[in-house]
Amino acid sequence: MTTVDRSAPATVAEAAGATRPADRPPRGELGVVNVFSHGFLLLWAAMTVLPLLWVVISSFKSDGEILSDPWGFPGDLRFDNWVRAWTEANIGRYFLNSAIVVAGSLTVTMLLGALAAYVFARYEFPGRQIAYYLFVGGMMFPVFLALVPLFLVVRNVGLLATWPGLMLVYAAYSLPFTVFFLTAFFRTLPTSIAEAALVDGCGHFRLFFRVMLPMAKPGLISVAIFNFLSHWNQFILPQVLMPGDESRQVLAQGLTKLAVSQGYEGDYGGLFAGLTIAMLPVLAVYVLFQRQIQAGLTAGQLK
């Protein structure tokens, strides 16, 4: 007669069950971590959103309401604050100047940065690593150390107080990050598609603009958004390179003059309206392209 050991399966099941709790933390610990992380994110969101909301609400209030009840809501929506800031404070002209400068500098940055990053990511040539690290090393060079020589160079070439001079300087300081970001992104793109295009007779120029550049659209949009924010909020470079002629100055300089003039005029509603006008393009760009930003930042990890 054969004896069947019925305790063996139970022993195996107990051993397997004994090892499972050690593989992952208990549910109680996960709950505490989730509560803490969500609470921190809510606190961070409140610290970010509430000041922006306060500025927008204050832009519709009168000076008396801002001074007597700074945290309250306006009694009436005073759109004349926006009109006054746009016309009398010349925020409209400064806004248009910033749009022209940022559009030009962003175009130059993305074109040159994408070309350089594609070459660094896809081609082998002598000195490639040295040239790449020279580009990337520019991110460690603070702009404040170059203000005096930069002023002299721009003045000597005849581009001081001109939009092309400011565009080129913006592009030069944005290229290191652009090349660094896009080089890593181009390396994640499949080489089989590029090889198939070359076999079909596509040249290197057409391969870049017709095949690889559309495939890199998420990364291009992400780095373009970061560069747009940097160019739009730039203050120290236009302050040094755009002296004198107010008709060519950008929005950051206009807001500074508006803030300084409030010490004598007291038009706080116009000041908050000007700040809101300056924030609107940044908020609009992020709301419209937030999915592309997330896709560009995670595309390299997903692949």
C-alpha cells in the first residue's frame, strides 16, 4: 500500500504565502505614502495656482479695493485696467516686440539645435564627442559672467539695441540645452526607418526633414516650450543689449517701467493687468501643449 503525504501541498502553499508579504510593503504603508505624496502635490499646486489667481483677480479691481481688501473679490469687473495697461503703459507695444523677438529666436534655436543634435546622435566623425561636450558645457556657463564681453561683441558688430542681435544671443544661450535634449531623443528613434529611407533613394537632407524630424515631433515640442518660457521671461539680456530706444524694448522691460512708475502714480489695477497680460501666453502655451510636453519627456523612457 502506498501512503500519500497530504501535508506536502499545504506546506508548499504556506511557504509561498510566507514569501509573498516580503515582496511588497503592507497596504498600510502604501496608504501612508499615497496620502503623504498626494498631500504634498496638493500643497504644491495651491502654492503655484493661488498667487496666479490672485494676480488675475486683482487685475479687475480698483486701487481702493486692492489696498483695503487685497484678498477679496472685485465688486465690478474693471476691464478699463486692461485697456489702460495696454495703451497708456504701452504694454501692447512691448508685448508685440517680445512676440517678434521670441518667434525669431525660437526659430533659429530649434533649427540649429535640431540639426546639431541629429548629427551628434546619428553620425560618426572625428571629434564628435569633443564638439558635443563643448555644446553641453555651455549649460554650466552663467550669463552674468558674459554680460560685459557680450555687450562689447554685440556693439562691435553693430547689433546693439536691435532685434536680430537679441535673437542671436537668445539662440546662443538656448542651444546647449536644446542640443543636449534632442540628441538623447534622436538616439531613441528607430534606425530601421532611416535605413529603409536611404535604400529607397532618400538623401540625407530629405531624410532629416521628411522622416526624422516628424518622428521627433514630441521632443521638439517639449524643448520648444522650455525655450519659449526662457525667452519670454528673459530680463537681464534685453536690459543690457536693448538700451535707449523704448520702441524696441521687450515686455520684461516694459513691466519693470510700469512697476517703477507705480511709486508715483499708484495705478495698481493697471500693474496687475499688465502682469496678467504677460502671463497669458505662457499659460495658454502650457494648456494647449501639455500632452505633447508629457509625451516628449517620457518618450525616451518608454522606448
